[in-house]
Amino acid sequence: MKIFSTNTIHVPKDISNVTRIASDEVAPELAGMTTAQVDHIWHAVEGLYRTGNHPMLSICLRRQGQIVLNRTLGHARGNGPDDSKDAAKIIATPDTPVCLFSASKAVTAMLVHLLSERGEIDLLDPVSQYIPEFGVNGKRRATILHLLSHRGGVPHIDADVSPELLFDKEAILKLLYAAKPVSPSGYRLAYHAVTAGYILGELVERVSGQSLKDFLQDNVAKPMGMPCFNYGLAPEFRDLAAMNSATGFYPALGTNAYLNHVLGGDLNLAVNVTNDERFMDTICPAGNIYTTTEQAGRFFEMLLNGGTYNGVKIFDPKTVFRATLESSRMTLDTTLLAPMRYSTGFMLGANPVGLFGPMTAHAFGHLGFSNIFCWADPERDTSVSILSTGKSVVGTHLPALGYLLYQISKNCARLHTKDRRSIFGYDLASVPVAH
């Protein structure tokens, strides 16, 4: 095992040769922006790619419902740090599917909220009301709401996490049913990186009578015209999928210790599992939705629009409002070891600086390991997805990443109240939040 290594990709001198621009971009003026503002954001994306930490980097940015950026940089395959110089290099396009990792949690959470909207569950019900096997060893009082807000008391799988375990949903569920909570439900904020997703996914399947894949397809993906938006990846899309790579500075002792604390596995496990077709065959509710950058952004645009996309109602506006409303003030997350704000299913931004850039207290979204960002910001009327295949935890990309988030916040100015869209009759940007 290497104690310390630095993994970067070969960055072409002329990156325009590995840049692809979708045909659905509109003139910035149609989105209330200038060409200069969009260019500032795109140049920041290019700067992030030039750090050499991402074989593929992509962005889809909507403002006022209009796509102003839908572009990819780099290669879907063949230009990872471990690829040979002779490897076939496949340039990524806006149609390249990417694993969302933990950004999948936001989608799973909304499926749970959809059951609540339909009156089939109550979020205050104990999970054991629907999954009796879960209500043992001190978990009987854990509610659906506790799991959605990372307060379920079972943030880790009490076993050695191997690829084979992650490919076996039933084996993981048995471990979680038997698990003893590390704290009383509702007591401690601790990011449930994998665990809550499996229980919430099982809840959706038992209540709906459908597989999680079919439930997502029927209620979200098909109505929104997103054929590649699902848990795992259908065989017909696999030749297009982007491969993930371990990149950046890699102090193995520190990085792996942290990732084992959060995920239950090291960096190579997290990367290699998502490149394995067995993972594409299974359902991991907390981490294996594969989709394109535009489709990931489309999902958040739909939420920003109160649950409707192109005139098709996916969620009731009240459901979106409830799902994105702050559930607790900024609190130390004892898994991530960082202060976090959550709603019941989403990570929230913050002022003066948050996960989604400066002055983003009303933004809601989710990160994915390790440089995936998907969010919507009602104050700016923006929905953004930034997907990448370089799994840098620590690296030279960090200043460039911060600069990109800054440029998005700066150049997508906060709108006057009269110009903002509202969700369920409320301007989310007028709802008080705890900082």
C-alpha cells in the first residue's frame, strides 16, 4: 500500500479538443444573464479541469428555467491515472452517464416524500410499522423522519464492507435489521452514508409493491423523459458510462481512515465498486443512480419549479416545500466531522459560505463522493449539476473548486423578491433560516 501518492490525469494543451457543448444551450440574455457572466463560470470550470484531478468534468446550469451551460470536458474512459498511454480514449459528451454517488439520496428521499404525499405513510411513523424486522435492538422508536434527517442512530454498517456485500442488498438489510443504534433515534446528527438509504428503499418497495427501480421509473423518470435516470445502469447505456478514478493527493492513512469512518471502506473500494457491472445491476438507494449531468439538473429544476416539469406534475408543491425546509440549524455532523445543515432529505447551503458557494442559505441539494454537486437555489432561480469522475478527497483541485462555486454565486445574482418563483405559495428565500 502506498503511504502517499499523487494521481493526476494528462490534460491536453488545447482543452477545446476534449470539450463538448450540447445543442440545448440558449443565449444568456434569455436567462437574465450576460455572455460575460456565463463565460466567467465556464472559465472557472476549465480551470478546475486543468488541475488534472478529473478525467471527466461536466456542468449543467439552468437560470430562470433556461439552460445556459450544458458542457463536458475530458474523457469518459481511457485517461485515468492508471490507464496506459495506449488505452482507447473516449471523449465524454453531455450524454455520458455518471454515477451520482450520494447525490442519489435526494432522489430516494423524494420517493419517500411522494408516499407521504399520497397518504400511504406518515413520516412520523416508526420505521418498524412498515418493516417489523427493523424494530429490534433499540430501534423500535426510530421514525422515517429520523432516517431522512440523518438522526436514525445507525450511521454505519457493523461489518467489513466489501464489494460483494455492496452487491448484495438483502445481506445489507439483514445486517441493518440486527444492528444496535450507536445513539438513541433523533438524538445525534450523524450522516448515514449508506445505511438509511437501504432502509428507506425497502420502505418504498414494501409500501408501493414495486421495485425501487420501477417506482422511480414510473413516477419520475418516464414522466420527465429521462431514460437513463435510475438506480444502476441499464445494459444499453453501459458502453457510454464514465469510469471513476482515484485522483489527487492520497495520504492513505488519513484519507482511508476518514473514508472508513464515513463509508465503511477505503478510496479504492468506493471508486472500483461503481465501475463494476455488478453494482450497475443492483439497487443502492444511497448511492448508485447513474444519469447524465443534464438529467440530474433537470430533477432539481423540477423541484425548483414546485414539483412540475414541462407542465407535468411530479410532486405536489407542498411536498417539495416540506422536503426542502430546514430541519435543524447548523450542527456538527459526527460522521462527516463538519458542521452541516439538513432538511428531511437534502443538504442545505449556508451564509456567508456553504456547500454550494457563498450566500447560499436557501439552496438545497446534495453532494456526491467526492466532487459531485447537485443543487437548486430559489434566491437565484438556478439549478446546477456538476459531475466529475476524479475522486479527489484532497488535492490541487480544491481552490479551483471553491472558485467555481464562487463564480456561480457571483454571476447568478440573487433576484428581487418579485422576480423569484415560489414553491407552495411561499418564496423560499423569505423563509427564515438558522445560520
